[in-house]
Amino acid sequence: MTKAADFKPQHFKWEVQGKVATITLNRPDRKNPLTFESYAELRDTFRALNYVDDVKTVVVTGAGGNFCSGGEVHEIIGPLTKMKMPGLLEFTRMTGDLVKAMRACPQPIVAAIDGICAGAGAMIACGSDIRYGTAHSKVAFLFVRVGLAGADMGACTLLPRIVGQGRAAELLYTGRSMEGAEAERFGFYNAIHEPEKVLVAAQNMARSLASGPTFAHGMTKKLLHQEWNMGLDEAIEAEAQAQAICMQTQDFHRAYHAFANKQRPVFEGN
């Protein structure tokens, strides 16, 4: 198994406190844009988290009062205008693989969003399980603004499931910004906080989840993802199998014995 201490990323900050890892996009002078290298490193990090047993939850945030401004104009968009189809498809598949890796890793991901959250940054937010924002944050799916489809990195699947089909269509067709209060009303944000408190709120939630039955949390995340492609009968059967597996864990037995003894269970994730 890989350990959290083995991660030495070059293109973002990686900090671990207890069972919670915090990823900070860290180019504050440019509002934390992504590059070819940071896309790939984020993708590889979330893939590797499948094999990390000492990180139970992940927080994603940005430095300097912004979350992420999307792909860096001169380092990504400029070079893309000179590529032929094989290179373009390699890039778009890589960016999509980042979101796929976020959804496939067993750890719940909590996003702490302040300031600008645009383009690929908005899709990193969509790839997270829980999103906290601020009142003055601005979320925008800017692909149409540069002559591209709103269909990018899973936007046409993820966003309608978060905010609804009609709202997603409007956001993807127009590329307009969604401010914090609207994002909360739409269900994009689970809650909004003051800028100085949003990361703390995300980390508190992450710590709470990390102290829970983390094997079961991983099962919940897997079923939340897999059931998109299932009918009701298939989903109920998948959940029956998942719950039967969870009933064999020590955490399930710990919970029963704690309840019987009028105590609070202490979960260990096994």
C-alpha cells in the first residue's frame, strides 16, 4: 500500500492532517489555473488514492482567495490551437480521466470554493462529493466562451444531476457566472460560509467523515456513481449486495456492541 507521505506533487500543495488530505491548487497570482502537467498530476494522485490506506477523505481548495480559473490560456489553450486531432483527443481524454479518477477513488472529496471557480475548475468541483462555497464566489462553465461545447469533462452528465437539467442547460449554453447564493439555491453548494471559514468547514466535514465507517463510505460513493446506469431493480439488488458486505465489517459489529452498551461507536474503517 502507498502511504500519504509518499506523495510529493510538484504542481499543487499536498498536506495531511490525521486521516484528511488537503489538495491546494497553488498558483494564486493567476487564480490557480491548470496546466498540462497539473491536470496529469491531479489525475495520477486521485488514481493512486485507491491504494492509500491512511487517507480517508480529501479536501480540494485553491490558494489566494480563488478556487481555479480553468485551463491556463497561454500554457494550454494556445498550444491546443496548433494541435491536430490525435493530440487534441489525447488532451480531452486526459482531462476527463481526472474527473473519472475523482469519482472512482473511495475517499469522499469535499471542495472548499472561494472566488473564481471556472471551466475545468468548475468540473473539479462537480467531481467532488460535497461542495462548500462563499457568497461572493463565481462558478462558471466557460467552455462556450471559447467556442467549445459545454460537453467537457463530464459536464453534461454531472451538472444536470447536481442542479437539474434545465439549470444545467442554461449554464452550459451561456457560460454565465453563478454567484454563491444562487449556487446554494440550485443545490450546487451544500452550504455557503464566510471566506475565512469555508476551508475550515470543508476540513471539519472531512474529519467527521474520516472518523466514521470509512469502508461503508467508500461503498456509498461507489453505489452513488454506479447506480446512474441502473434501473431501480438493478439498483436495489446492488444495494442489497453492498449492504450485506458492509454487515460483515468490524465497524458494523462495533456499532451494535456500542449501542447495546449505550456507548458511542468508535469506527476504524474495517
